[in-house]
Amino acid sequence: SIFNSAVINAVEAGQLIQSMSFTVSGLADGVAEKITIDGTIISLVTGVGVTSGNNMAYNVVLLGDTATVTLLKLTGVSTSAMQSMINGMTYSDLTQDPTAGLRTVTITQIVDNGGTLNAGSNTSTTPYVGTINVVPVNDQPTITAIPTNGVFVENGLPVPFFIATNISTIEAGQKIQSLTFTVDGVLDGAFEKVNVDGNTIDLVAGSGATSNMNYTVTMSGNIATITLTSSSGITSGLMQTIVNGMTYQNDSNNATDGTRTGTITQIVDNGGVAFGGVDTNNLTLSSDITLDSVNEAPTLLTITKNVNYIEDDVAVSLFGSTDINTGELGQTIASLIFTVSGIKDGSSEQISVDGSTITLNGNGSGSTITNGIHYVVNIVGEVATVTLSKVGGVSANQMESVIDNLSYRDISQDPTAGTRYIQLLQIVDVGGIANGGIDTTTLLNVISAVTVIPVNDAPILSANTPPVTYIENSAAIPLFNSVNVGTIEAGQLITSLTFTVSNVLDGNAERIALDGSVISLISGTGTTTNSGMQFVVSVSGTTATVTLTKGAGLLPNDLAT
């Protein structure tokens, strides 16, 4: 409101008011500044129109910072109507950033319809002045942005929270003093970070400085609250750049899948709160970052061994102090592949795996006793490939135990001398290969060597010994039949045989027929006819001991004959 208690007198009864002129000076905000009169809002810029109350034509001429407004109606309006117009006249400035200062409203002229005949006067130029002091009130700053709702892939590039940010202090020249945002769903501690204004901020409690602002981080459960502040403030444009550049990253190789929600919760300008002003905008502007972990290849470390396996020994251990790491917590081992090369003795060669004994004599499959691990054996030449696998996997600790307890033996009584190489080839975890993950590690040079050392076994001899009777003057009678002689180890020969004849009473008359020769059971030596074996007979009392020897040896079957 500008004026009140206005009184207009046309002096002559019945006369009407034809026009009124007034000026508004000190204008600075263009079309935002307005006068409301006679039911009509008139913008204080050059223009024309008609009021709605009394249908008066108005004309506005703006020159510099002064608008001259003329209301005209040739048929006139009553003085009371004009009084109401003046008393109801109001000023407003609709901009959210008005220019402070005085606006001066001056009624400069009022004209009635009495005319000027006979030196009459129809115009009053007595000025009536009203002043308005325009006081700006701080508006809360505004911020809009488009959330990216992006995806961060483990070991990938940082992902922005927002794009196309627009920040306004409303009032020109003001600056932003603080911005607060939260990150919800933080599960990996200092591995989780936001990049802000040229600095990387760990999402743990702390404080520091970015290129243009100071920051503090507070934690409440899984929510990190980051507050950026500048006592002198920064421009809206710079803060827009900072928000557009805010990115999320997770440096863990065992990142926890899920959603990290970044939310701008507050922005504050430096306009203050005088006259009811508002410098703080509390809001919820959120962007969800989906975190997709990437499977790390499993690792396996173990101590290999170079050991001897001596015939008839217990199985020998192959590896020790095994350490397996899946990279990600809770993952299991899906499979392990190893080979045994240099095998020569068929089913006699065995690997003990997880409580079960696997024979290396042909292709086959089965399940281990301890952990129910499925195994498949495939043999090509002298190499056996053993694949261990289990749906759902076994824990890293269980597989470590399996490897530490792998053992080898050869149960043959005639094992083939030489080295068997046991090589761990491949380990696979259950983490899969999504997002470029790696679930398989090919192991290099994880080889243990077992040297098989045969031990000579005593030869064997078996025969039927039927009871016989020798009748005087009869021919010599056989003593043994179904004779079997063996050296156990292939290719060996018999070098000697010793036997006794007891109760010899007739001296030279008692004889043994052997290998084409007749040997008298008296002390003496000689050579058999057929095989050329040396024999020595020694007699002690009534017992004759006969020892046959041949340095070059005799085939077991020849001796049996």
C-alpha cells in the first residue's frame, strides 16, 4: 500500500475525474516491478492497457529509472471512485532477487471534466509523494541434478553420482557455503571412497580438505555423511562442477555386492536469514550406485616334495603347508586337477585322496570318503589325469587338507624303478566369470617327485612232496612234482640251491640223480651234466648237505625242471 485517506474534490458538483498521472522512480527490476490500481496489475515498463475496475485506459512510459503512468477516461469517473483507486494502489516487486532501495511514487496530476472555459482550471499539479523501501529477503538456494543410477564394477573406473547439475543462490552475487551428502550401504570400510573436488575421501570417520573446500566424514552404521564447507563460499558454477564430478569407487578385491545410495541432503548459501530469509535447502536428491564385484582368481601355495618310495613302504606324502585363497570371502573351491606321470605298474600304483585310494590302472570315477568329492581318472600313456570336483564346492581349508594329505604308493612286489611326477595343474573357485571375473588359475611348476626304489624279494620255491618207497635194486624214484620256482622280480636268475638228505646210512651207495648227473651222498664236488652247476656235498653224521651253484645263474623254470 502506498497512500491512504485520499480525498478528491472536483469543487463543482457533479463533475468527474478524467485522468490522473503519477510517476514511480528508483526502478531497477524491469517487468518484475508493478503497480496494482483499479483491479489491474500494471508492469512498470512502457506499455498500454485498460483497468478492469473502471475501464480507464492507462499508458506507461519508462525513461531511465522512472515510469510515468497516466490513467484516462474521457467520460470520467467519480471522485469517490478515484479516491478508492488511490487508497487501493499497491506496489510489488515479483523478482526473487529484488534490487534494494527506495521506490518513490508521486501523484503529479489530476484532471476533472470541468474544462478551462472563462479561465477555469481543470488540472491539479500538487504532488503527493509516497515511498517504498524495497528490502530483499534471502531465498534458499536450489539444486537440481540427474541421478546416474550407475554401476560400479570391481576394479573398474569410478562412477559419477549425478550429471547436469544446476545450482542457484537465487540472489546474484551470493555463494555456496556448504553441501552435505550421504552414502548409504557402506560395507567395505576405507576401501569405499568418493572422489570430490580433486580429492579422494575414504568413507570412514575423518576430515580434510579438497581443492576448494574443507570436509568432514561421520559414520552412523552403514551410512557415511560427508559435509563440504567453505567459510568464504564458492560460486554456484564451481559447486555445480564439484557435484557433477562426485564419483564412487571401491578399491577392495573382495568388494561386497549391493547398492550404495548417494543422497544430497542439504545446501546452504551465504545470504543469511534476516527478515525471515532462508539460506538452507534441506532436500533428498538420490542416486543409486550398484556395485558388481568381480571374481578374483584363486591362489594356491604349497611346499612340493622330492621323496623316495621304497618298495613295501607306507604311502609317501606329496605336498605340505598348502595355502589356498579364493580372493572373496565365503567362496569355495569347485575343482582341482592334478596329474601323475611316469606310471608303469598298473593297479599297483595308487594315489590316496581325501580318505579314498584311487588306482592308476585305467579310466574311472567315484567319490571320496571324507568330503564326498567326485573324482575322474583319465589315463593316456604313462600319465594319469585326476579331476576332483564337487557341486557347491568345498571350503578352501578342506581343499588345503586334501592336498596336504595326497599320498602315493606302489604295492607291487616288483615295482618299476624310476620317478613319478605329481603335478597340480589347475584350481577353480565358484565365483564365476561375470564382469570379466576369473575363476580359474593354471598352476605352474607345482610338482612333487617320487623316486620308486625296488627292494629285492627272496625267491620262492614250492612243490608237491608225495611219500615214496625205494625198493632195493629198483630204478631211481622222483622226489618232487609240480615244482614252482620264482624270483619275484622279473628277469632275475637263481644262483644257488641247497638241500639235505638225512638218515644216510649206506655211504657211496646212496645217491641223488640231478640235472643229468648222479651225485653220491658222500663228501665231494662236481659239475652237473645238463646245466653245468657246481655241486658240493658235505656229510655230517647221517646228513648230507648238497649245495648247487652257478655264478651266471639259472632260469627259475630250468631249476624247477
